[in-house]
Amino acid sequence: MDLSVDQEKAILRQHYEQQDDSLAGPASSSSSPGTNTVPMTVEELESSPVHQSPPPVRSPTPPPYSGPSTPAQQSPTPPNAFLLSHSSQPRRYPGLPPLDYRLYNPPLFTLSQDKTTIRSSVPYLSSNATALIALIRQQASIPPKPCIHITGRREHSASSRPDFAIKLNLMHLLIPDDQRNRLDYLRCVAPGEMVFRGGSKPSLEPSEPDGLEEWARRYVDDKSANKSFLLERVVANLDVNWVEGQVRALVAEMKYPGRVEVKFLVTHNKVMVQAPEKGNKFLASVAGLFSGGKKKYEVVKAVWPFASGRNGEKGRKVVCGIGEEEWWKGWKRSVRFAISAKRHGWVTNEDKLEVLMEADGDASGNVDWGPEEGIVQGSSSQWGT
């Protein structure tokens, strides 16, 4: 019998609470760095002996890098422990990258309003290292959503509404059609990096090059009632400065008499596990102040490269075969068309079709912007959230 979403969530929540009460200590992971740990379904979890806390297996010198988030020679295997569906294969959507989109909003997690972070305070994830490791590996198998936001505004205009505000999605540039060409990997903090290593402030200690398994065990063994473990997905080796320069040159050609802002924003880029709040929230927050604040573990990143190296480096390999220059050639006319139409929204393949079929993009250089207010320079080219 098929279960409803609410029924499945109830089963999962009851199972996690039972596991949390019955486990005397954290379970260890038998997976080695660079190997997928695939969670099981609810039925398998209830009967499996894997979660009976075997003795921890510790590597004497864990590497700072945990290797690829998926095996290089096969497509990623969709895990099911934190999903609503029991299907072994994710649904494919024509025209979209081949990903398991269920992982972006799994059960018992909530998505923040700014669309950057999913959070869960399920007790099981803060008390069982095997479950936490499996979650991190499955969440590392999907990329963040990087976008370009281009806004034009005249500061002295009577209206506060921008003249144009367009967005372009770049996520497809991180996911090759052939999964064997993926370059994404898990990276753990290395010695000398100032990050949250289990304290309330960034630190260089502990400095040993622990891997994902060891950091997960440290988090689970931490007796603090106010703690969190964070996975961050990051984009690497995309030359945002070059792209911004092309955008600004295009807008200048169109003689826009206002301030142009170019931002590179990333959403769906953080996964946070928090220890469950017990008792009165106010008293818990006060106790946290006296105990030194929240213990944060921000030691793991899922790196999603646009290319194998920086723009201009010898031997640089672009993940999807489309470099910055090729991408801009393919979208320049569509961006021009959207700006000339004073668009507020996304620039999509439909704009490409209109440009190709109606040639509107070629005639968009002469735009009536209204009375000139004077050009005000502005810039923002950092990856943000």
C-alpha cells in the first residue's frame, strides 16, 4: 500500500527517535574516502544490523580530501533514507540536468526563505555518525544553483523600480551529460584554514587532517546540547570577472544612462544538521550563552568546478565543454534582447528562440531609456547567497 507524504514523514520521525533512544554510542562508517555510502529505505533501516553501533574504525592519517562525491565510472546511485519515494531511480525531466531533484528538499528538512539552506534537527542525525556521513555524501551529489543577476537603475529616477532586472541560471554548466566527466568532490578542511572546527569561533584547532568520517564522529561525540554540522556546496573556477566585463560592455553599447549592478548569487548551497532543542527554547539559549555559544562544525565542502583550473591556465578542462567565451556568445543576444525589453525576470531558452526566429536581438541597440540622468558606476562580482 502506498503511503502518503505525511504518513512517510511520521514513520521516519518515529524511527529516528527510536534509534536515538536505543543507541548507546555512535555508529561508525565502513566506507572509505571517495566511496558512496547509500542509505536504506525505512523498511531496511528497521531490520538492518548496520545501525547497531559497531566499534569505530579510525584511519591513522585521514586525508583532507574525501574524494569524489560519486564513483567516477558510474552514475550516482540515488539514496532513499531521507526521500519520500521508495523508487530506486530518480525521475528524469527532459531539458533539465540529470539530477535527483528530491534531494533538494528531503523530508524532515526545511528550506530557508532565501532558498540557500535546508535544515533538520532530527535527533538521529546528531547521534549516529553513519547516518550523518550518508546524508553528507548524498547531499554532495547535487550541485548548488549559481545565477547571474543584472540590474539597471537610475538613482534620481522618480520610480524606485529598476529599469531592468534579469537573471540567468548557470547550474547546467556544472553537470556534464556524461556522468563520467564530473569533476565534483568532497573537500574537508585542511591544516591552516581558519574555520569553525567544533567551537563557537573560527579556529585552527584541531589541526590534524581529518576526513569526513572522523569529523562526523567528532560531531556525534560532542556532548554540547547546542551544536550544528554544515555542508556547503561551492562553485569553483568560473571567471566571474570576465563575464561581468562582457555584461558591462554590452550595456555600455546600449547607451544605458544608469547604474549597472552585476551579482553572482548561489542558492541551494547549504545543508545544516542541528542538535534537537530540548525543553524551553529561551532557557536553552541562555544556557548556550553561559556554555560558550553554539558549537559549529563547518569543515566540509562539496566543490563543483566549472573547469579543472582557472581561466587561462594551460591544460584547463571545462566540465561541460562550454567555456566562458562560448557561453557568452550563445547568450549575448538574448541578454541584449531582455535588457532592451526592460525585462524583470529570467532569461531563458525562449529568449533564444525569439532572437533566432524574429531577429529582435539585432535591433535592440537603440533603446529609448527616457531622460538621461547621468551614468553612475557600480560593481559587484563576488559569489554571494
